[in-house]
Amino acid sequence: MNKNVLLVEDDKQMESFICEYLEDYDFNCTSFHDPKEALKEFEKNSLNFDIVILDLMLPNMDGFDLFKKLKKTRDIPVIISSARGDIGNKIHGFELGVDDYLAKPYEPRELVLRINSILKKSHSSKIKINEFIIDKLNYEVSLNNYPIEFTKIEFDIFIFLIENLNKVSSREQILHATSLDENTKNRTIDMHISNIRYKIGDDPKESKYIKSVWGIGYKFVG
């Protein structure tokens, strides 16, 4: 299965070169030279990406500041790819929690090897969103390291909302993401959402995670 890379690179020629090279090694590459646009895309679709390749010398925002914002949205592996190869920047990057740091210029094959190494070490079935750690393979969810006991239907709904982070999902869309019968009434979906909220301590009147969108459905806010 192809892995999805988010590339944030100020140099458009380098951006194009890296993406083309990665695609030769079966990576899907989504690239931006504007950090604000990259952040906007990541906040909407963070679960679509497996790893981030991040330049530091960016317009309107320093790469380290973007790194912090990305990590706040989701704990995803990040490789710094920058001409700022001095030891001070490297130390700062590793102190912040970057997974690797490649100083330009470097051989693109090395980038591929570093990406593969990091992805092998990461737990592919686990994702972290806000205070939640979700293990899709083993149907496990924990909140602040405390396990949440979901039913199969609740887990399916929770995962669907997470995978559509910050997007409004209709009750019909939520229904189709579960094993519930298609003739299930909307109020049944509402009941399952209510149970999920109760288990994660999410007050519907002052919801922190699952927001109701009047007349449409729900969205999970990350």
C-alpha cells in the first residue's frame, strides 16, 4: 500500500523534484510551498498523511513554528529537510521532537531510506488525536491513557468521525460507515452518539469533541 507524504518546501523546483522522486518509490506526495495552506490542509485531512517532510525556511512562518502546529493537530512523524544544517538548528529540532533532520544538499535516495526507516518504527495501526490514542487494528481507544470501552457500532462511528476530522458528517453518512441496517432511524444514530459522548466525558451542551450541526449531523473537532 502506498504511503502518503505531506511535503512543505519553499523552493518550487525542489518541491517538484522531491515529489517526483518519491512517487518513483510508490509514495503519494502532496506538496505546498505556502505553510499556511499546508497547515489548513493538514487540519482538515491529517489522517490522510503518514509522514511530513518539512523545510524550515518558509514564507510567512518559520518551519519550527509550523512543526509545532502540525504536532498539535496530530502526532505524526516529521523529517526536517533544510539548508539550515548547523548544529544549533539540529539540536533545537530534536529537542522539539522531530523524527529526523536532513541538511541540504542530500541525495534524495537517503530521504527515501529515512522515510522507510521511520515508518517501520511507527505503529501503523495507532493514531493520536488530541488526548485520544486509537488503535484501529485492535479496536482500542484510550483517553488520557484510560481505555474507553466502545461497542463495535460505537467504535465504527467514532473512527468515521475521527477520519473526517473537522468535517460535518450527515447521519446518513455515519450510518453507511457502520454495520447498522440501512433502515435504521436517525434517532438510533443520535443514541449511539450520545453513548459515545458519555463514555468520553463530552458534555453535549458544551461539547469539546463531538459537535452537533443542527439539521445535518455531527463533526469531530480536532
